[in-house]
Amino acid sequence: MIASIPSIPSVITNCAELNQFVDCVQDAEWIAVDTEFMRDSTYYAKLCLVQIASPDCSTCIDVLKLDDHRRLVELLQAPQQIKIFHSARQDLEVLHSEYDLVPGPVFDSQIAASILGLDEQISYAELVSQIINVHLAKTESRTDWSRRPLTSAQINYALDDVRHLGPLYLHLKQQLEDIQRMHWLDEECTGLCNKQQYVVDPDHAWQQVKGVGRLAPEILPITQALAAWRETTAIEKNLPRRWILSDQSILQLAEDQPRNEAQVELCLRKDSTKSVRYSKVISTLLEQAYKKSHRLHFVDRRLSREQQDLVKRMMKVSRQRSELIGTSASLLANRKSIVSLVLGLDSKIMHGWRRQEIGEDLMNMLN
């Protein structure tokens, strides 16, 4: 366990304390990082706390109390210092939203564990239990991190999220080096740190609508128009997407194609009454979408029976290969990436370490 230096408070609430902490950890080889945030009623996550540990000290930085965050940003951007996260994507998304930055270089302990054969979605608590034999409390997992003052239980819970990341990092890094797979992790984390992943483009929001794949290609422009409007409106109002329009309502509107406000309202009521207040604007939006003659460039991901059989065989080969080399099957080649390969689309299987480990074999099957 990382011991705290007495002069560093467990919670930093002012710039003088932040400066002291940054001066203490800025020359360390690595820092462990985690965030606590709230987004139940907003589009953008509200960052409440940033926990950081180095080999010598650890603290919670109360960003809601700070007047100036520049030293924190400076620390997160230090290019020579490894930032250790567990399941980093959400943390990186929140930090990008808050500070317009993506920290790097990153070591993600969840990805490292999956490369070593553990479950791709293994939790931090389970990993700490398996590797360090420490059992973490879950008492504050549903806490409201925006409320002040923070309780001692909240502070200890938050600090536990970074106290053990350093030992995890040292253990996992050594194992990856022993089997010469550090470059696998570097490749995965480099992709994770690509800033473009966290830039929202409303015109592409339709691709994230759950169930969009079942729609006929000719009505996809309607889905695109609705999803883009929902994304823009949610951003402007800083409200969750589902409070504006649910995925189910988007699909229902695209399939039913209501022709007036009354029909739109009737369609919306099938799923939720929350969206009824937008009936008029949605009716106008649909009227404009119906008039557009263009079609979306859309790749039909539906598979023929022969392709379905091929996907099954490829997944079996992938599972066998993952068992042989001792890595997570879903990390090596999940179904989505195999389907892309079968459809002739770009697939991560054909890039980097995956191409060498499984990509060439699957291409031979395809050919």
C-alpha cells in the first residue's frame, strides 16, 4: 500500500495544497489516477473529484473547491510520466470534457489483465483481490460525489481506487514484459488516448442508436436527422439524451413515419411521455427529412446464412487461439470485428498485434 506523506492532506481544497502535491509527485515515474463524477441528470459529466497516488503519497483533489486547476492539468499532461488507470475510457472522456485534454501516456490495468488472459471486463476490486489479496469495500459505490462535505468513508473509498493501482501496475507490467506483450498494451492504450474518440459529431450519432441495424436502408436518413437533433439538443440543454428522445422512440418514428404533430405525439407516447413536449419540432424535422432525396452511405451488416456459418467458425478459431496464447478471447477478436472482416470492412483484427496473432489465419479462412 502506498503510504501518504503527512504534509499532504487526504483531500486538497485549495491551490496552495495542490501546488505542494504536484511538486511532490511531478518527478515520479508514474502516478495512479481515478475520477469521481455525476451524470445522472446531465449530458456532460460533472467532475467532482480526482484521486491521484504516486509511489510516495496519495490524495483526493476536490475540483469543486478549486479556483484554479492549471497545476492539475499540467500534471495530467506531463509527457514523461505514466498515468495508471483501471478501465480508463470513462475517466478520459470526463477529463477531455472538463479540461479539453486526454492524459498520456496511459497504462490501463484492465486491458493489461485481459492481455494476460483475465476477463476483458474484470473490475478493479476483483483484480486487486486476485493479485494483491486485498478486499475493497463497496459501501460508497452509489454515493453522490457532488455533495459536500465529503465523509471520511467517501474519502477512504475514493483513495482506495488509486492506492492499489501502483502495485497492480508493477505486477502486470512485469508479467507483460516476461511474455513480450508490452507492445500489445502500448498499442491499445495509444488508441484509447486518441482525442478524436472523445469529440462529439451529431451527424454520426445515429450509429450509436441501439437497434439501428434492423432498419431498412431507405429510412436511415430519418434516423440520422432525429439522432443529430437529439444530440444537439441534449448538448445545448446539458440533459441526458434519453430525456430528450429515447433510442426506442427514434426507431419507432423512423419506422412509423408519422405525417403530422398529432401522429408524432401518439408515436412518442408509446415509449415515454417525456418527449411529447418536442412533438412540434420533431414533426417539422421529419417533414424536412422526408423531402431529402439523398441516402446515407450505409453498409448492410446483415449476414447471409453462409456468412453466419463462417463467423461462427472464425469465432471458434479465435477462442482456440486465445486459449493457446493465454489471452482474453473478446480482446483478441470479438464478434463485431469478425463480422466486419467477413463483410470486407476495415477490422481491427487486420492491424497491429492482432493481425499477427489471428488476422492472417482468419483471412486465409475468408479467402
